[in-house]
Amino acid sequence: MSLRLFLVRHGLSSFNKKGLIQGRIDESYLTDEGYKQAKLTGNILNEIKFDQIYSSPLKRAAETAKEIEKCFKEDFDISYDKNLLEVDLQKWSGLTSYEIKKKYNDSYLIWKNDPEKLELKNKDNLAYKPIQDLFEQAKDFVHNLQKEKKEKKENKNILIIAHNAILRCLILYLLKKPKKGFRKIKLDNASISIINISELETSHKCQIECLNQTSHLNQKIPKKIGKSRIILVRHGETDWNKEGRFQGQIDIPLNEKGKEQASKASKYLEDIKFTKAFSSSMKRPYETAKIILQTKKIEIEKIESLVEISHGLWEGKLESEIKQTWPKMLKDWHEKPESVTMPEGESIQQVWDRAISAWNFICNSQEENDITLVVAHDAVNKTLICHILGLSCSDIWNIKQGNGGITVIDICKNKNNVLSSLNITNHLGQIIDSTASGAL
């Protein structure tokens, strides 16, 4: 049984528009712009066959859900679930960030820097931790969903409409709650994120297919929130990607489809004023970078430590061929990749160490308002994204990187990184990533 979750944050609300904290109170309503965003979201999601729709019962989410559902050919009974309610911030609701900072400065600093530690008083003057409580909600929602779907043993597409904080907690719960992860992801109004869940015998396997897609809202990538920005791209398709061969450090060039993907990425990013560019020293990412920057006079700096993982003796082989000689190692690679060193090749930890070293070099070179292009490979990009989210190299299968997929990272104060979007591929076709996944 597998579930594909489509997570949508509600459209622009009256409190959003005024810059007010909303929390759990139900005074905020969907604005005209919010209704427009909901309709645009429904139009793009109309291509998906959904099995069920869940929504928070709060007005701004419920109205978003109803507006989206109107766009579908099939009628749905929307399930309003209290486990999708927004974070309970008590007296903070209805205030601006400035007002909260002025009245509750110590608590506000905790909220901004480590929100899981935030403690407030409820109406009965009892202490509680709102984000920790929200993670319990997320846990209950996921468990109820899995229990219901497991009984039917069917693959399902599930649409979930809710709020910024609870959706972040849902995503982070499925990623096994990386430390301080709450401030490392961004979700815009009416954005779409997709999570794939595969049911195992005693647990589940989760993969983020995309995060915070906003192109259906006529906003190709989210607005910058930091002092500078890095746009990370996986190279276009090669013949070996298409055939499912492990290519690693064999220097396979782009095929015609890969060049087309790079051209589409170039068109998609044509309005971006890149200030610098870096690439793996291998042909396929460097060629992708050149095509993306074809109309821009920017020198691409090659970085050797961004090259793909060395698969050693596996390179050039299909998975079926590898299984004949290394069945246990291949199984371990899929289930616990951190335990595997490729025969005459590398471990994912070795890739992690060199890729993070390159990432730190790139981040340290960032100046105010820089927008930097980085083009690399599947395994390398996955390790970088895991690093940003506070995951480890054992978690690379939690991240998807499609050929020509675009990921946006904002560099904020104190060099903190925020994943503003992940694996945008709708410039290549559907909102679902249909690119060749390769053998990794």
C-alpha cells in the first residue's frame, strides 16, 4: 500500500493580508485573492485523480478546500479533521510580530530560533508547548490515515488542505523530526507539496517529491526571504538515466531529452538575475549549467567535490545485473544506504563529506543579494538537501531529485539555510515528477 499526499496551504487570508498572527482562532477568512489562489490550485490539481480530501475545519482552510473541490469533475465529501487545526498560540493570535516581540520578547526569540521549546499559558493558566502539541496532532493524523488505508490495502492519492505550521509538522514528522527542522522549510499560501509514503512491514518509508510549488499561482519560484539565494538543479537526462544504469563517475553526456530539459529550465529561470554559478566538473551537469545560462554572461566554476558518487564496479550496470552478484549489498543500499561502500567505489558518507565541504565553500562566498546557480547530481543534491534539513546521510531516499528539477535554498541570517522549494519539475510536464529517476 502506498499513499501520495498532496499538501496545500490555505489561500491568502484576511490576517495574512494584515500581517497578523492567526493560530487557532477562527476570525480570519479567505480574501478575494485567497479565493483566486484556491481556484488556480484546483485547476492544476484537476489532472490528479483523488480518492479523498481532508481539510482543517477553520474557515480559511475550509473555504480553500471547497473552492478547490469545485474544480474537480467528481464530487467529494470533504473530511474536516481536528488534527489539521493550526497551532494554538493563545494571546498571540491577532497580534503582529512586532507587537508580540514588544510584549513577549523572550518567548518571541524562542519562537523564532527554536519553536519546539516555546512554552505558553493556556486560558486556564496552564503551561503547554504549542509546537510539540502540534507534532502530536500530526502523528495522530498520519496514524489514523495509515490505519484506514492499510485496511483497504490500496494505493491512494490524498488531498490535504490546512495551515502553515501543521503542514510543516506533518512533513517533519514523516521525516522523523529532524532537529530544529521547523524553521528550515517554507510553505506559501496555496502552495503544493507532495509526499509519497510506502507502507513497509513494520514501518513506513517517506519521500518528499516536491515542496512549496507556486508556479500555478503565476509565481515560478517563491519570493526570497534571506540575504541571498542558491538555486540547485539536478542535471538533465542521460541515456543511462533512461536505461536505469548506474552511471556514477563515468562521464556520460546529456541525451537530447536532457538538453531539452535544461532548455526548459533555462526558460523557466529566464527572469532570474544570476550573479554566479558552480557545477560539478562532469559533463552532464556542466552542460546543463551552460544551457541554463545560455543568455547570461556568467562564468561557471567547476567544483571537483560535487561529482557524483563513485559506484565502482556497479557503474554501467543495470540493477538486475548487480542483483546477481551483490544481492545483499544492493538490498542494504536500498534499505540502509549509510552502511554500504560500493565495491571499489565510495560510501554515501564520503560523498556527504566532500559535498558539504563544497556547499560550505559556496555559502561562504555568498554576498548580499547573490543568486547563485549550482548544478550537480542525484546523490550529491540529496546529501545537500538532507544537510540543510538536519537529516543524515542515511536519509537520502527521503528526498527526490528529478532530472532538470529545481530546488531553491535561501541563505538567512547567521548563514542558516531555508528550503524554500524542492524539486520543481512542472516546467517539464505535470506537477508530478515524471522524469527518469536513474539507477540511484
